[in-house]
Amino acid sequence: MRTSLNYPLLSSLVLLASAYPSPSELSVLAATQFNGPWQYSGCFVDVGRTIDAASTTSDGMTLGKCIEFCERKGFPYAGAENHDECYCGTSLAIGANEVEDARECSAGCSGNSTEACGGLSRLTLFFNPYNTGPKQKSNNINMQHIIQPTPTHLGAIAARAAAPSQPSTIANYNWYGCQTEATNIRALSLFTYADDAMTLDSCQTFCSGKGTTYFGVEYARECYCGDKLETGSAEAPASDCNMACAGEASEYCGGSDRLSVYVKNGTDIVTTTSATSTAGPTSSSPGTPAATGFPDGWTEQGCWEDGPNGRIMPTYQAPDDPELTPQKCAQVCDTNNYTISGTEYYTQCFCSDAIYNGGVEGNDTTLCSTPCGGDSSAMCGGSGYLSIVSKGTPPVYTAPTPCTDVKNWTYQGCYQDNVDNKRTLFWQLMFPGTMTPEQCLSTCASFGYAAAGLEYGDECYCGDPPDVDASGATAQPDSDCNVVCAGDASVYCGGGALLSIYYWSAEDPLYVFSYPEGNDAGTYSNLVGGVVTPLMTMQSITGKVTFLEKWGTGAANSSGAYELDLSQVDDFDTAWRTMHLKTDVFCSAGLVLPDKAARQLTVGGWSLDSTYGVRLYAPDGSDGVPGTNDWEENVNELKLQKGRWYPSAMLMANGSILVVGGEIGSNDKPEPSLELLPQVGPALYMDWLERTDPNNLYPYLAVLPSGGIFVAYWNEARILDEVTFETIKTLPNMPGAVNDDLGGRTYPLEGTAVLLPQFAPYTDPLGILICGGSTTGGSALDNCVTTFPDEDEPTWTLERMPSKRVLTCMAPLPDGTYLIANGAHQGVAGFGLADDPNFNALLYDPFQPIGSRISVMANTTVARLYHSEAITLLDGRVLITGSDPEDGKHPQEIRVEVFTPPYLFSDKPRPSFTVENKDWNYGDTVTFELGADPVGKIEVSLLGAVSSTHGNSMGGRTLFPEVSCSGTTCTVTAPPRVHVAPAGWYQMFVLEDSIPAVGTFVRIGGDPGQLGNWPPGDDFTRPGM
């Protein structure tokens, strides 16, 4: 309950100027109008999301409604954004700073246009200093800190980092203490899972659902459950549990080899002084009456030596019982679902399902001659000997040793883990109760990892040999890795914070990466000074490049659209032409249309009318001659049937435009449907889009030679009928991460996809290549996957990449290879949600064997994160642009770079060609002239014209048609049909010994959908078919 203090209130309206008509009417209401101590804090940057504990949208949004909503939810922060959005929270994300110009919060509230409800990525922010808010469960990857107003300036905010703490209670569990791990076993050993978004609450929910008495969190992201603390776990200083939870930076989640442990409220804790007993809830009270008989099926098995290779029943030891009998011990073990009991030295009871460490039944029963504490006429083992009773004949395992005989792998030794609180091998898997070296190593190998480590008996880690050296881990005595494998007690699987390390040693390596040097690695270089941070780029048939930005990214007077004349890059003023957009293209889809003008199209967008937007531009001008056309749009005459944010678009075989998926607006409900342009019938609902939201945005689309439509989304793929859009084939799910089957490839788990080259006569099935992506926890993927959807039973083939990469971009090159660039080593797509830029370019060569296709190329020095792009230019270089992370760390990037592939550094002469006929029908034979007699092999490649956004190059396709030459006169045969090469514009390149000439655009297949005569209306130019 909040105290009713009288806090100083704002005394008047805070007026904000804006770009809206009547800016004086836009205001932030005084706190006195909100019946409480709510204070205006200012106009703040939304770093996606600045506050995110609760949210709502409303067509009738006002500042009062937003504050009332957050007040009801109990949050101290309320912020209105972009007309109709309201957000609440207990803290502000890092980088959420107040802007200097309050006019950036100038979007009129949807329910009262005289109030300012933020702007694009801008929050009109209010704060209640007397409300601490409910306990926050943050799923953000970015760390957060508390921000409160200073008493001297209510319009400013002073940041104050909140140190993590250890809560005294989590639901019905109470703080027990910071504990060490146990000896040769996890301290809490029943259940476990790991999560990059781990919180104390999520671990409690998991363990409570399993019904366990204790839960504990270790190493920021690992959760363990148990009914007792295993032998050897000891109390540690609370300061040892010093790692902030991976998913909640305000709380501690253990440390390196330390558990933050909680125990269920009401548990009776028993602590004994026995050297081998543990602290835990009472499982059988000492001194209770002895059982009168053995459980059904249990019989005596004789006297067994306990050692000398270690305990032969190390699984579980019950609390010492002064009234112990063999029958009572057997009942305890049976009740706990064990099949073997052993009594030793008057009062000790052990339970297990097998005899370990090479235990052998002795011939001298007199060695088990210690009277039981509860029945002096019965013997309970002896000093170093166990009287064993079991259900059936007990299985016996020999004394464990390190496993040195695993096919294709070589044992390296026992190595440290968690050096400087960092895992030696990154990828963690858990195999409770089943792990063997073979199981762990084969799993790692299946994802291309050449190093594997086993720890604590049931934990498996995957990585690469250089990871071990880079971690600083050093070899330890083999005897220190002394925890038996959960699935094979005859071998060891690591130890406490120690790894049994293995390296792949087969004759055939799992992967071979090439490392060219000098110009053979290509080069990055600056092309021209930029004017905008583009989120969409496309090269037009005039050779110029279109740059489109989201509103609010660039300068306040930015028009949202620009055109770059590549022939004028030495003259900044003439290189750039300003163009104009009416609505926000943020997260829209784009295509180059097959009409005569090769118009550029974008559909969808950020919010309100933008989500319905259909925008068209007919490129004009030429090298050195500015065009005069501009973007055309009128939402009252032409719009989508459904508002869409993050849709994809594709030109169908019949010439129609297919628009698929998205959400109804920014971070809003899914729009699980598809529709056609020009409009034909209603939008069609797709259950698979609704089921997989929000991880299916910007799905990958392609026309297949078989006539179907391929679509890939999240970790799934299917083929749709091109007429009914019913599913005609569902592909297996694609592999993700080695430890996460739900690792995905589409936004926000953003990788990218391309179509592999097709070669005349086009009889082979079309291949799809998808590289990079992330898990829902933000662990970027380090692999590519390939499939051939038209095969009878398509599968996915996985290939390792040299490093992890999310926010991936790929550009098809004229020689049939693919440049992989941009992105981050960790995180997901979105503002402030990815970090650790991947500066390294890769070259993927599909002509090489699987596992040997990737070369590590040159590095850039420019971080290219969220909203970065890569497209292939007619001169054979790759244009690298953008990066708009809004993370307070990396800039909104306007620098324009090019990557020059190694084929342009060849000592061989570069070919040239001319072609008169640039409008081809299917199957046409077209003549072109070379600039000189060829001395090497002549090829032609055709690259589909693309519109690229968020790494998704819509329209991309690579074909190698049939070519023949006689002297300098050559002919090329156009692809035979529309399903091989959908109608549209293609970059034509002539190559001599894989060195491309400067290309040109040609059109193949005409305009079967008659888009050149569309759309109607006076606001649109129709260039004709």
C-alpha cells in the first residue's frame, strides 16, 4: 500500500512544440490531474523497450489512460509512444536517455490530439516516486538500472544503478544459503535445465512443478532441483553467490561452482555430523520402529567390500539411524525407488541401482559382523564392508576409468571449467541419468563441433579446440575428473568444474575453413559519405541505388528516401538525390516489379496507415543525370487488406504479388494471413503463422520449379499450392542450436536465406541455403542449413560457420558464390537486443564439398547490427550499409561501404560485353558481343533483382543459362519457363574464368500479371507492361 505523502507537483502544463498542425495545443498534462504523485519526466529515447513490464494500445489513448493503466498494474513508470501505445515498468533500460528537444515527442494521442503521446521510438514519460512496483520478471537481454527524477529538475532523470540482491523468499521457497557443489555429484541432482533468460522465479516454477524440496541457481543461467543437498555440499559465504541472473539483473543466481539455494517453506531440515551424510529434509526419522520384513522380491546378497576403488554404493546415503536393521534400510531404499540396499557399521544405510567401482562379493561373511543398531542379532556390515540386500541380482560395474576409446575422438585429459567465470566450451547439454561419452560426443559432432567436454556425470559441452586454449583452461590430473557417467558407471564424465575433454580426430574433418590472405580475402572500403541510415536498399535498372529509412532515424528534416548515383560518388552533392515518402516504411516488405519501368514496391510498415501502405517508385534518370520521379502513395486509393508490420513479399509465377504474414502493428498481435496484389479475394488465414508468432516474421519465400511455393519461418518450412495456398508438403524442422531445437532463422531470431544456383537444363532440384539465426535466449547460431524442397523426402544438411552470427546478410555474387556479412555474435533482432559485432566477412562456395565451403574473408571496422544490408551491384561489388541498434553503444550508421570480392583483383583481364535485346521471352536465344576474343571459359549468370531489408533479399535467385560463343559473338538461351525463373528483372553478368564483366539488367518473361497497368487512380503512374 502506498503512503499518502504530499510530493511537490508540477504546477502547470508542460507545452511541447511539434511538427503537427497547432503545435501549441500538444501538451503534457500536469501531475495534479492524475490524482496522485505522478510527475512528468521528459521525452525519452525508447531503446526497445525502455520500459516493458506491461503494455497496452488503444485507439482512444490519452496520457491519463496510460497513467491509470500503469497505476492499476502497480508500476512507477508510465510512458506513451507513437499515438496509441502505453508502456509500464519499474526501471529504465540502459541507454534510455532524455532527448534535448522535447519536440521529438510530438505524436498526438489517438484519444486526444492535443496531448503528446511520444513519437517514433520516443516516450512521453511519467514517474511515481512512491510506487516501487511489483516484482519485475524481465525477459530483456539488456541489463537494466533504476532511474529516478532529481529533486532539482523534474524534467531530467538521474541514473542510479541498482545492485543485485538475494531475495529472502521466492514464492513458497525461503532462502537457504549459498552452497558449494557436492562431491562427485551435483548438490541438487534430480532435475535441471539451463536458460539464457534464467531468473529465480523461473527456476522456482520449474522445480516446484517437479515437486522438489530445494531449488538452486548457478552460474547465472543453470537451474537445479533436488530433495536434499548431496554429500560434500557445504555452506559458502553469501558473497560467493555473486552472478546476476541472466534474465534478471537485479537478483543473484549463484556463482562459479556456487548455488543460490532455496528450500520449500515448512521443510524439516536435518543436519548431521557424519562425514558422509548430508543436510536435507528428513527421509526417515532415527529411532522409528524397525521394519519386520524385506520388501517383496528383495533377498540377501552377501557381504561386499566397500572399496578400495571408492564407494561401491555412492548413489544415496540415508541419514544415520541408531535403530537401523537390514529390513528397515531395504524399506527406505525401496520407498525411494532404488533396487539395492546396503548396511554398514551399525547405523549407515546406502541405496543404489547398481554396484559400482568393481565391487565384489566376499567369501568371508565374518567381515560383516557388526551388529545392527536396531537389532543386535542381525549384522549390518562391518568396517569397510556392506551387507547387501537387493531386488534381483545386482548389476556390477567395474572400477571407472577415463574413456579413451571413442570412435573418431581422442581423449585430451581433464581440464578446468569456469576459468574467470567463463565456460571453457559454450554450448551446454544435459543428459540426466543417461549420459555416456558416446552420447555427448556424437551429439557435438552432429552439429560440427570438434571439441566436446563431459562434466558432473551428466553435463555435455560442445565447442572447438581453440575454445579450450582461449578460455585459459589448463590440464589437471586425470584423477580429478572422478564423477562416473550417468549412463555408464564404468567410465568417468568429468568432475566438479572439471571437463573430460575430447577432440575429433577422424581422417575426415568435420569442417575445413579456408583463410585466404591479401586481396584473395577481398577488401572493405568506404564508397561515399552517407546521408541516411537505410533499413531497405535496392539497385534500380538505371544503376542507381534506393535508400529508405524509418522515420526518426535521421535528421529531423529527413524525407525518408534518397537515391545514390554510383557514377557520382566522388561528388557528394551530386551523388545523392532527396526523395519523399508519405508513410513510414519501417519493417515493410519490398520488391522490384516486372513491368517495363522495373518499379520498386514497398508494402506494410510501422503503425496506423503505414501498416496498410503500398508505395511505388518508377526509377528514371541515368548516370550523372538525376531522375525526377518520386515515390507514389495514397492509402485512400490503394492499400493492403490487412495492416502488416514485418511481412514478406514475392512475385508469383502468374505475375501476382504475394504478401505473407507480419503483425498488425509494432510489437502487436499477429496477422496470420496472406493476400494478393492486385487484390483478388479476401486475405487467407494460415494457422501455422499464428502458431509460430512472433518468431516467424519476414518469412522466406520462393517459387519452386515444381510449381509450389516454398516458405520457411522460425524453424519450420512447408510447400504451398500456388492456387489454393493449402500445404502440400511439410518439411522436417530445421536444426537450430545443438542444445536448442527451437533455435530459429527468421525475425527476430534473424538469419538470412538465399537460393542456390540453378544450371541449365534445370533438371536438378532447387536448393535453399539459410545461414545464422539465434535461440530464443539470444545465443546466436554458428551454422548454415541446406535443403532441396522438391525432393521426395527433403532433409536438412547442417554446416558449421567459423563464428556465431545473428542479423546475418547474404549477397549472391555473379560467380555463384555468396558473401555472408554483418551481424552480431549474440542476441536477437530489435533495438538494443544484440551485441558483440561480427566484423568478419565469409564467402560460401556451393561448388565445394559440404563442410569445406566457407572461406574467412576480410574484416570491416564498422559495426553492422540491426537494420544493416548487403546487396550485389552491377559492377560486381557488394554494397554494405546501415546499422540502427539504438543501444546507446553503437551509432546509427550512415557510412556506406563496398566489399570488393577477390575476383576483381585477378591478374587476368576483366571481360566486357554488350547486349541489345534486354527483354527476353522464355526459351529465347539472345545474342551478345564480347569486348575481346575470349581466352578462358565464358559463362553467363542471372541474379534476380532484389529489395533487401533486415537481411532478407526478396526476389533473389541465381541462374546459369546455356551459353555458346564463336569468336566474340555469343548466344545465351533464356530459362525455359516461369517456375525456373519467375518473370521479372535480372542482373546479367558475363564471366570469363569466373571473373565477371560489369553487368546490365534484362527482363525475362515479361509482365504476366499486367502490373504495368496497375494500380488505378490519378495518384499513380502506370508505365505499361
